Amino acid sequence: MKTLYLILFAALITLSSCQRKRTVLRDRAIDTVQTVLKRTLNDPESYQAISFGPLNPIYNDVLPGPVDSSKLHITGYTIQHDYRAKNEFGALMLYKQKFVLTRKLKYVEAVELETIDQ
């Protein structure tokens, strides 16, 4: 019975540490995105974060056919961010963008999903 409790306890600790790692990665990705925006926006002071989506892994290219999971590895991440900021004319806009990051959470590019005049 003690062995069962030890196994369950070890499994619980393992699951909790995996969740903590995902949270830390997501927080670092959010910091990267906000740093990039503050450097590149027309009016960085007008930036208002609305929401961040989940941090989604990008896996290496896989050829058609059966997938061998042992050959998959994470090559980067994407995270969607909705925010408000002023454009070059001073109008407040709502932006929805997907940010592409490297495996080490360095900025690669932002893909415009939607821009709405406020």
C-alpha cells in the first residue's frame, strides 16, 4: 500500500512540474511579445494588452505517412495576442496577431490576423 502511495505521489509531482514548466515558458513568451511591441509600435504608450492565447508548439516537418513520435521535436512556438494601440494616424485600433517564436522564445515574426478600427 505504501508503494502505491509513493507511486501516486511521484506521478503528482511530475505532472505538477510539467505544468509549472509550461506556465514559465508561456510567461517568457508573453514578455518577448510585449518587448517587441513596445519597440515597434507607432505609439508604445498607447499599448493595451487584451488577451494572450495558449503557447502552441511547432514541430519539425513530418513526411506523409505514419508518424514516429520519437522523431518529432519542437522547433518553435506560436502565441496569439489581442491588443489595442494607436496607429500612425493616432487612431486607436484593435489588433489580433499570431507571434512566431523560436524554440528559445526569440521573436521571428508576427502574422496579422485582424485589425479593427475602434
